[in-house]
Amino acid sequence: AGQGFQQTRRGVDFYRARAMQALSNLCRGTLIDHGGDLMAELQASGFKEAKVQELAKSKKIHTQKFLNISINRLEAFPKNIQKLDFITELNCSENFFVELPPEIGFLTNLEKLDLSDNKLRSLPTTIMHMTNLVRLHLYKNDLSVIPDEISNMKKLQELNVFNNKIIKIPPTLGEISSLREVNFADNKLKTIPSIDGLKFLSSSSLISCPSSSTSPCFSFLCLLLLCLLLLLLRYLLPLFPCSHEALSGRLTNLTRLALFNNKLVVLPPITGITRVQKLELYRNALDTLPELGNFADLDELILTKNWLSSLPDDIDKLQSLEVLEVNQNLLKTIPSSVGNLKMLWKLMLASNKIEKVPPEVFTSKLKTIDLSSNLLVEFPPGIERCSNLQNLMVAGNQINRIPSFLLTSFPILKRLTYEGNPITWDGAVGQKNVVLQQELIAKFSAIPSSKFLPAAQ
């Protein structure tokens, strides 16, 4: 077994060395000087055939604008990579790059750069010269910082830094007005720069603990003062803007902002990003939301897995909102103003502590409602008005009575989940309930996706 492992290891090293040699030859122009078939040269040098096919559509490398060297076990770029300054798209994903040479900044014609799924720990500041970049993929690396020089990429539309170790978003990102999609999900963010100039707000950076040598009384007094200071900063800092720490005052074309799966505790007031259509904040530690009324085009708001105990009363300012997901929070109710969201068709509120839902919330526009795993003791009054409802989930509550309107109010209902509620179907509640049980079973047993009632006895 050990000998087989060593042979496999030598094979991998040999393959990697050949691929690296091929890239070096490419940068030096050796492949062109041979005057032979470019595909044959590259295959002989170790590139996979699938990659060679994409690269070798032309016999002359300088007419080829797209270079794909992904999945080749490469660990480093040759320093003369600047010789490839004619390419417009470079795919280096799924290799073993730990760093990029500063010379990569000479690829000034690049429009698309994919460095995803490597082992990058940092980016050279020379990326500031890549002023034609439109798409930059950096996801699945080990980056902790994005250099401020990224602000020079004035044409950048898509930035994906998903699944890294980023602890701070560069405020200079707000200077790239062309950005449409920004993905900083699955990092280590605790806050983001403010739209209107707040400095970074982070509970961990504002609170420090007294040393163990101080008296208990003094320690308590210090802690109290620090808490008061934090509270004051939270409300007073918006009055003192600081433009160099503002993230998004100029991100006027941004349509997607993904910040899910971080450690966000608080968000500063969000203004100036008026065209965002999808805002993903799920799997964080948010207990409150900032003013959201400026998101006139927002159609999807995902807040699942936070610590929210309430939603803002003025949530109805989001008049374009179609999907609202607030599963797995601490909500006890939701504001009646949700019913004023004329475009809302999907309302997901599972796994909260909801006891009642205002009747005004339920409109004929709603198609999907999830109230599973809450504290409801009955079907919420007003839900019968949802005549276009297709999916209704109320499993895992405390509901003990089935309303008769289930038979008539939802003519196009496709899914109903009701298991895990303490309803009794023993004749003690009267013959009327038994008849209703039989009618409901007849109606919903033909729907495979429904989990409704046990078989009739």
C-alpha cells in the first residue's frame, strides 16, 4: 500500500510539473516559436484535453483571448505571466495557488478573472491596474483581507468572495458604482461599513474587559460605562459621517448583496443602495434591523437564523417585496403592515415563537405560508382570505381544531402539512367533526406532498 501511495504521489508531482512547464512555456512564447500544432504542444506538456480544446481553437495563441488552466494542480504562476497581457478571460480555479505574483497586475485587458477554489491568503496591491475587470471570483480561498486598491476596478460588476476568512469589507468598495452583485457570505464579518459614513460598529471592538486585579465595584462601574458608551455610539455616530469608512453611498447599481453565514451582530443604517433586489442576511446574529425603506426595488429579503424578536412596523415601505423569509428567529408576532406588501406571495415564518398573526397580514396575493413549529393554538383568523394559497404549512403547533373553511377557501391548495398538532378525532367532539375529518381526508389524501391526517378509522 505504501509503495502504491508513493507511486501515486510521484505521478501527481510529475503531472503538476508538466502543467507548470506548459504554463511557463506559454508565457515565454515557446509554444508559438515551435510553429507546430498548439494543441499537440499543450497536450505533450501536460494540460488536460478538455482545457486544451478551449485554449487551442486558434493555432496562434495571440488570437486566443480566453485561457483556462483550472484543475491542473498548479501551485504558482511564472513571473513572466505579464506576457499574457492580451487575454481577456483567465480561469485559474481549482488549483493550489497560495499567492499571486505582483506581475499579474500587468494583465490589464482582463475582463473576467476566476481564482476560486485555491489556497490564496492575500492579493497583491497590483490588482489596482486591472481596471477592465468586470467579474472577479475569489470564493473558496483563505483570504482575510481584500486590499483597498480594489476601488480602482471601476468597471467591476460582480465580486464573489464567498467562503473565505474576511473580517472586514474595505470601505473603498463603495467607490465602485458599477457593482451589481457582491457576495461576502460565509466569512467572519461582525459588521459592515455604513452606507452613510459610520465607522465600523462591532461589539467585540468596542467592549474590553477590566483586568482581574481591579475591584469588583470598579469592574462593574467600568462595564456599566462601556455599555452606556456603546448605546450612545449606536445612536450618535450617524450624526458624524466619515466618508472614508462608508461602504455604499455610490453602489447605486447593486442588485444583490449576500452577507449570509457571517457573525453580523448589528447593521448600520442602510441608505443609498436603492436598486438591491435580493438581500441575504440569514445565519447571522442580528437582533434588530436598520431602516430598510430605501430598498424600493427589493423583492427578496432572507433573514432566517438570526435573533430577531420583531420586524419593523414600516416594513410595508418595501413595496416591491415578493419573498420574506424569517424562519428560526424569536418572533412572537409580525406587524400588521406586512399585509400592505402588495407583491408579497411567499411568507416563511417557521420555527419562531409566534402565538398570533394579525388578520391584516393575510391577502389574496399570498401563495405560500409557512407557520410551522410555532405556538399557534388555532388557524390564524383571516387566513381564509388567501384564496390563491397553494402551500400551507402549520405542522408542529398547538392547534386542536380543524376549521371547516379548509374545504372551501383554498381551491388550488397543493400542499398542506399539519402533523404534530394535538388535534383529536375521537367522536367526543361530535359527529360534525367526524364528517369533516372524512371530507378532509378525501380531499387531501390525493396530494402526495401533503402531510395532513391519519387514515380514517
